[in-house]
Amino acid sequence: MQKILVVDDNKYTRLALTAIIEDSGFKALTLPGGDGVLEEIESKKPDLVILDKRLPGYDGIEILREVKKTYNDLKVIILTAYADEISARKAIEIGAFAFLTKPFDNEELISIIKKAVKS
């Protein structure tokens, strides 16, 4: 079963994403913040990461940069409630698979997840 790591400080977003992911046939792993992301990737070997852009004390774009340095082939979807074109462009340039705004459309998210884990 493919594993998806969800990194988001909002408990309700993590719960919603976990339900969507598991209802779609994947296993959800979660982290409530930026601490330990690389260690979690190393130990759990997720097939995809869904990463909040704004985390307490962390910038999701910088976490993305660190993830891509070590795990270049790992797909990362950035989620944010604070979308702007510059951040989206920067995330895609660094290597994000997709950049989505909250609230997200569940069907669109599932479609993007499926594309990401197949590529």
C-alpha cells in the first residue's frame, strides 16, 4: 500500500486529509509540524508528501528545498491557505509536484495524488 505523509499544523486539516487519503486506498502518515520531516521520510519511506506552506517556525518552501536535496524523486504537494503566484512559482521551480490552495476540492486533490504516485 502506498504511503502519503501529511505535514500540517492544523489538526482538522490532518484529519480531513487522512480520511480522503485512506478512503482513496492509500495509507496516511501525519506530522503536526516541520520538526522531523526528513527523519520521518527516512524511516517511513512515503511515496508522496503533502506539505503545508506555513508551519509554526517553518517555511514549507524551505522544507521542500531540503526534501528535494536528499530525496529528489519524492513527490511533494504544497498546500496553503495563503496562496500567491510568487510562492507557487517558487515551489514548482524547486520541484513541487503541485501547489494547491485551501480549501481544496477533494476530487481534484485525489486526482493529483493519483497522478503523483504513478509518475
